[in-house]
Amino acid sequence: MTPAMLVAAVQALASAAPVVNNTGAGLLPDVEDVREISVQIAKNVIKKALEEGLAQETEIPSKEEELEEWIREQMWNAEYRPLELVKGHEGNAHARGEAGTGSGRREAKFEG
């Protein structure tokens, strides 16, 4: 990352600082806004990389709205499976929290 790209990232984060709009507010945005702020930071950095001729991706959209949507499509989305209650005696070693703990079922024997 070049210094100009780092400055672009910092400028995007600074513009999202709550203190900009409210003098009694904090310096950093709320964690609930992290994905949208990440889009804005990425957009600034990508635009700077394009200006400097350093972008490696060849199909980056040039329109602002399309670029933001493209960035969102690149972002990882956590998807969690629903949890099921498993009674201790019914579950496997992973479910009981015993996997890899040396739960006493096997004893190491050392010769020496």
C-alpha cells in the first residue's frame, strides 16, 4: 500500500468519525457500522490505486454506486449453522468439548 492509499483510507475513516457531526461524540464510529465504513475505506483505496496505476483487478467499475456494490460483493459474509442442544452422553468428543484434550481415554506411555 502506498502512502497515498493509506491517506485515502484514513480520510474515509476520519469522515465517518462521530465527532465530526457531534462534538461530544467519540472518535471512532460504532462497530455496528463497520461493514459500511469498510466499503467507504475500500472505495477510497481502490480509487487511489487506480489513479496510481497499481490496481491488479481489471474489471473494477468506474461509477460510484457500481463500485460500492462491487466491493460489497467481494466482502466475506459470515454464515453460521444453527446450534442444536446435544446432551453430553449423546454427543461425540467435539460436542462434549473433549476433542484433543487427552480426556483420559488414552494414556501416553513413555519408555525411558
